[in-house]
Amino acid sequence: METKFTAAIMICLGLAGPVAVAQNANVLSAAERKQGWELLFDGKTTSGWRGAYATEFPQKGWVVKAGELRGELHEGAESGDAGDIVTVKKYRHFELVFDWKLGKGGNSGVKYFIEERQPKPAIGSQAGYEYQLIDDADYIYNGKHLPADLKTASIYDVVAASKPDVTMGQWHQSRIVVNNNRIEHWLDGVKVLSVDRTSESFRQGVADSKFKDYAGFAQIPEGHILLQDHGHSVAFRNLKIKPLP
């Protein structure tokens, strides 16, 4: 059944069908290059990425297949399989777009403002602002269904996205915009979250979150982009970023 999100992205991209078909995946158009877009994934190699806390790309778990950057992950633990991967470069103000797909019960995320300033943990993922990717309807956390701020497109545990539950097993397109202190999250062509980091609501969200003891979390100036190993298989393509002034 088509949702307004599917319809919106079809209109936005001029497609006759859902996001499932990517005829020109992992390429930049001449217009995109002129606008300053950069590919974070060329569809063939892992150039520009490395393991979190590492100098090299993981030897297992993360692979390139059929023009997709896949986490073939099965342990079910946070960063307990192949580990997270991060961009070599750091970013401050930017617009980031990516396609992603998860299976039933899946869990992953795309984080930004990753500093790697904490010691490497025995388990767990480095703190950062996380665009949550998860099976909204079926994932069970601590024996319960997910609250809104732990669902897809939220800033994980800080700000909830406003949207219906997302269908798993198909491609979705996400967008993150960080323009000075204004943050937007988009899903399938629809803006589902907008917040100012200087606002009381954002500061309160941080204070009520698992990040409350991470010094300066509400105002991290810049950092790496991170793709999360949460022990569930996930696929990415069309990862593009445009640095903003």
C-alpha cells in the first residue's frame, strides 16, 4: 500500500514507481557536481571509509555487493559484529542523503558529529547524533514496543520524528540537513523532524537522554559520519553529501 511518503518521493524524483529501483545509483549528475555534492560511496569500493577507532576498513562484515554498501551482520549486538564504520573526513554543516534498507526486526543508524574522543568501549557505539533506522512496528526494546524518540528518523533518544511506522524490506531515502544549529531529518521526501540545537526542547531532550553525561553533546561542532553495526544486516546506496558554508 502506498503511503504519502512513497508518493512524495516519487513526485520529488520524477519516478513512476517506489524508491526500490535505482537506475543511476551511486553517481552524481552534472547539476549535482555543480551544486557541490560529493559521493561518499562510489558503488564499487570502500574508499573514504574506515573502521571506527581504526585506520583500515573492517576485514569482515561490511562488504560492497551489487552497488550497495552492506553490513552483513548477525550478532544482534551494538558494534559487536564487524564494528561501526566512519568517513575519513569530518563534517560541520552539510546536507546528507542516502538510501537504506533493513529487514524485519532490523536495527541500524546513521550518526553524525562522531568525535571518537571517548576511549574505545568493549561493546557499544560511539556517541553522536543518530538518524535512527529500525523496524518501528516490530522491534522490541526492553520487552516493550518502541517509544517515538527511538523510532526511524528520530534523533535517537533526543528528538522524536513525526511520522507513521516505516515498512521494512524495501528501500527508503533519508536526508539530514545541518545548517548552523538547525537540524532537519527527512524521510522519503517528507520533513519529519526540525529542531534548533540552542532551543530549550533540544537541551531538555539531551538532558533526558543516555547522552546527558557526555560533555558538550548539545553543541558538538563537527565530526565523522558513521554507519552503525547493530548486529542486523543493512544495505546503503546513493550516499551523497554537500558541505554547507
